[in-house]
Amino acid sequence: MRTWDIFCSVIDNYGDIGVSWRLARGLAHEQGAKVRLWVDDLAAFQRIRPEIQPDRAQQACEGVTVCAWRQDAVFGPPAEVVIEAFGCTLPEAYVADMAARAAPPVWVNLEYLSAEPWVTAHHGLPSPHPQLPLTKYFFFPGYTRQTGGLLRERNLLARRSEFLQHDIVGYWQSLGVPAPVPGEWRISLFAYENPALAELLDAWSGGVDPVTLLVPEGRILPQLAKWLGLNALQAGDAIRREALQVQVLPFASQDDYDRLLWACDLNFVRGEDSCVRAQWAARPLVWQAYPQAEAAHHDKLEALLAMYTEGLDPLAAQTVRDAWRRWNGVPGAPDMAACWASWRTHRNGSRSFFWTLS
Ligand code: TRH
């Protein structure tokens, strides 16, 4: 059994802790590893894993020792494998202890996921420490065999099938949402603020297909409230505008969020981890890349689009490209009304309108 220390600093949002937790849990469950997960913001962690108690210095969760990464934290001997998630910078004293070990730990910098081609050349590169006898290696997750791949629990696809066969009716009941009527779209929305939202909501409300929009609490709610003519929205709110039924959900645990993705006909996702989970859900998706300065995220978008649409029939591929580009503010893309008009025609298309990884 190897020992692992995973360090995670939460910058904003939930992607950093989402991926770090997934990795920690997977190592403990599936590899029998002894894992400590050091997190500097346990309150953010609690949002995706409600059992976490933000004020505790140390706690066990699903076989992982979760440790508060504070100024006064006592790290003890470093583990055999050390993961520095997303360049979070390890404490100096801890790095010195790593160097003092008879066998220096394997030190890995876990990077952000991208489909961009340059990732292949950077995955696995070493970075020797300038003073100490230590080397850090860069690990790039990715979509090709030349990268580090993606996290997926061993039983995920079996759990998804089981859910869709046996649990879906109960799932809608548990959310307090009626079962879908024929022809209805169930759509989940997890998004950053987005100028294209209003035109999409207009298209859904004024359209012929009933749409139920399921929105976990988060950054998009003020914009959604504004479109609805309300001051604010909160979990439990259910509002209808013509063909569109909006349902605000509490922010779910990671496992419950998977169920939402599995249950919906279309998922709007963002960042990195929810995008991957929507792919494992094998449902159509619209991705909003994490916005970066000088629209650097548009390169990321185009890189994933190129892979995602490979093998789709040409009309479906164009529809996906248009919708993803508009949703990400790429100039020249048709508006969401046009995108939606085209999207709905593919509902029963013979070719899959999504892309799964195996
Ligand atoms: O929250 P994000 O926007 O995270 C972002 C990105 O990862 C970005 O690249 C990074 O730089 C920035 O954080 C700091 O989106 P992401 O990556 O999809 O992570 C969301 C996590 O939250 C994911 O693990 C799924 C989880 N989640 C829940 O557990 N419950 C929910 O109800 C929802 C909507 C999400």
C-alpha cells in the first residue's frame, strides 16, 4: 500500500476540490492507497461533500484522511507520492522534509484538463528542484493516450445503467419534480454568468416543446432571476414561463450531481470536472469553458470541439459547434434561438449526438 499526500488550494468555484477529492477517493477505494487530502478551504469542500465538517483539523471521509491545510498544520513525514494539485505550491518545510527522506517521494504537479494538442508534449515533463535533490513531474489529464487520461470510477457506468433502469422515477420524486411528459426536454444548467442566457430562455419559453430547466444553486441564478422578473431565486423555487418550467435545486453532492446529469436529456456544464461527468453521462452537452483573459479559453473550446464532433454526422456536428461557440461568446456564431431550433431537430437522430470515451 502506497501513501499519498494530495494538496489542494481552492481558488474559486469547485473544480479544484472536485477533482482532488475524486482522485483521493478513487485512490483509497480502488487502489487501497493510504491518502491524506490537504485542503485550505473545507467550506468549499463541504458544498460537494456535505459530510465534511469545515472546522475540523482532521477527519475521515470514505477511507481518506481529510486534513485542514492551515498555517499551523503539522504535516508529519511526507507520503511516498505527493500531488500538488493545480500548481498550489507546497509548504517549504514540507518540501524540505521530502528531500530529507531516504527515498524521495514521487512528486507530481496535477495540471488542468485540456484537449489542446500541446498537452501531449508537456505530459510527464520533469522539473528538477533548483536546490534540493527532488524532481517534480507534470501530469496533464487529457483525452488521448499520450496524456494522463481522465478520472472515472470503476463502477460508474454500471451505476448509471442501474439508475436509469430502476431508480429514475424515484429520483424525480425525490427532487419534487413530476415525471417528464412526452416530448418534454429535461435540461440541467450549471454555468457561469452568460450573455447568451436570455436568448436561450426566450427560445425555450416561446417554443413548442415543453422544457424543464433544472438549475443547481450557483452563479447563474441572479441572471436567471432577472430574466424571470424576480429579485432573487433560491433552492425549491419553481416558476413557469409559457413552455419553460424553471426548477431551482439545492447544490447537490458530487454523486447526486452525477444522477442529475444521467437523468437529463441535455446538460449545460462548465469548467472541467462537470464537463467530464457529462461525457460519462453519455448525454448531449453544451460546455462553457472557464473564462480566461484574452479569450484564451476559446482555444480550449475549439480543441475539445474538434474531438467531440469527430464522427458525428455533419449537421449534428455543426449544431454542436454553433451552440458551444455562442454559449462561449465566440464572435460570429448564430444566436441561441437558431442553435436551439437546429438542436431540437436532432433529438431522435440516428447518430449519437454525444460523444463518449471508453
Ligand atoms: O466549479 P467550476 O467552475 O470549477 C472551475 C474550473 O475547474 C476551472 O477550470 C478552475 O480553474 C476553477 O474552477 C478554479 O466547474 P467544474 O470544474 O465543473 O467543477 C464543479 C464541481 O462541482 C464538479 O466536481 C461537480 C461539482 N458539483 C456538485 O458536486 N454539485 C452540484 O450541484 C454541481 C452543479 C456541481
